[in-house]
Amino acid sequence: MRCITNQCYFIVPYAKAVTLHYYLYRFDNLRIPRENLLNLVADVSPDGQYDSAIKNPDQRFGAFLAPLTSGRVTIATCAIYSAKIGLAVAIRYSLSRRAFSVTANGPEVLLLDYPSHQRQLLPLLAKTYAMSFSANDMKMMYVKRTPETSKEIHVVSSRLKALLTWHNMRTLQECREACGGQGLKTENRVGHSKGDCDVQTTFEGDNNVLMHQALFADYVSCKKRNKPFKGLGLEHMNSSRPVLPTQLTSSILRCSQFQSHQLSEDLSKAFAEKAILQGVWMLKPNYQLDVVGLVRSMYALICTEEDPSFLRYGYLSRDNVGDVRREVSKLCRELRPHALFLGPIAFNWVEANAWS
């Protein structure tokens, strides 16, 4: 609602297909009675006194944020579902579509057998799996929420909403390209999902603002506990950088010394990625653990490869960067036999497109 002097304007969105339309309603000299104000959490008496049944300011703040939190939990979860759909379709397509042959009379090679195609899809598959575990943990936090945990859930949902929706948009774009022209076909859902999900990056809060908000909440939390907020001062000048071996492991990324340096570059993003990695790390052993181990290693390494901070601040040398890239390519080859198992839901694209 926008008010100019005594004129009130209500801007009401109307969504149709992918396009979002806005209609403007104007009210002139319209008075809204005090009794009609929203007062679920607090109220204003006729003499202008503010009153709330929730006396604790933190709990009251959490109650005000509850509607936004539920929206962010839902959006983050839907973003992962959408990424799964895109990857399932693209991986199934790449396991049935062939292009070029090694020999003149030999069979053509499946798309997913090309290293470049593996590089395009399998790291995103690993990240989607890792993020899915964190999304499930976030949902359980929300289901079991209490007034005391409302602020924590708000911070977690803000951070994951930003990270997961960004990941979803990148994943759908790569899946669309991996399917070629078929990726634009409505029946294959990838292109349509991309158009529908684009608004998620700003819906219920701009992602960049949400990341800053989560960072500030972490800072305030440290101040209240009288614990230092490491990484923003000059203490790193007097301490050596953590030594990274050629073979990076999840335990290194969980190291507190390593984390403290990473926080100074992008604290909120690092916290989110750390939480996602911990979610995969806490999985109970089962017959699928070997595959989960590959997914976990791929997630840790691809986050390292994609973040230039590790090279910029000297945590990785140029040789280390090459080692990380080669290790990611090796993991792509190891994940290749499990791609169909990891992307199990997708209709038969050949049958669906037989008429075209």
C-alpha cells in the first residue's frame, strides 16, 4: 500500500503463466478504523498505548517474522525440488541421446560419457543432493519450532533461501542447455520451470539482502555471547595460513582455523555451505554410503573450485587449483555409473517427443 497525502494506492499483483501483471487501485480519503488493523501479535489501545501479549522482545520479533519465515522455508524447499526435476530430465536425456562415434562404423557416444557433459551436470547433481539434506533439516526445524528458536529459524531460512534459489537458477540453465532444443520444449518442463522459478531470487526478500541480514544476525549473536567475531580484524596477519594438502577432504573444510579465514571473505555464504556439508556428514551409514561419500566429496571440492577467495588469499596455490580441478573431473567419472540411480524421476523423453 502506498499513501500520498490522503490518497491510498493498493498495488495488487496478478500472476498469469510466467508474466506478472500489476493493477493499481486508488482510494481517496479512505479511513481505516483502528479495530481493522492487524493485531495478531500486538495492538494499540484507543489512547495510543502499544501492548502485546508477548513480553519478550526477541520472541515478539520472531512472531512478527513468522509469516516471512514460512515463505522462505517453502521457497527454498521448492527451489531444490525444481532443481531435482531439471537434473532428472537432463540426466535421463543425456543417457539416451547419442552424438558422434569414435570410429566410422561404431555406435555413437552417449552425451553423459563426454567429460564436458559430466562436468556440466554431475557437480550440480552433487550440490543438489547436499543442499537437499539441509533443506530437510530446515523443514524439521520449522515443524518443531518454538518461540525460543524462531530467530534461529529465521536466520537459517534466510541464508538457505538465498543459496538454494541461486543454485536452482544456475542448475535449470545448465540443464536447459544440456538438453539442447529439447530443453525449451514445454513437455520437458525444464525451460518452463526456469521461467517460473526466476522470481524466487527476489520473492520474500532479495537474496543479497538476506545474506547480509544473516551475516548481521551472526555478528549480533557473537556480541551477545561476548565471543569474538573472528575474521574481521587483523589477527590473521600474525597467524599462518592453514596448509592444504593435494587431496582435500571434508575434515579440512570443517577445521575451525580454515573456517575463520573463510569467514572474513563471505561469512554468511561460508556458514551456509558449512551447514550443508555438515548435513551430509551426519548421515547414518547405510548401503548407499559410498555414493553419498562421492557426493559429499564433490560438493566440498566444487565449492572450493568455484570460490576465487581460496586462490585470491593464498589458501590454494596455482598447482593446488589444478589438483582440485583434476579431482573434480575424477569424481565426475566415478559418479557417472551412479547418475541414473541419483536422478531416478523423469518420463521417457523419446516417447514424449516421438511425434515431433
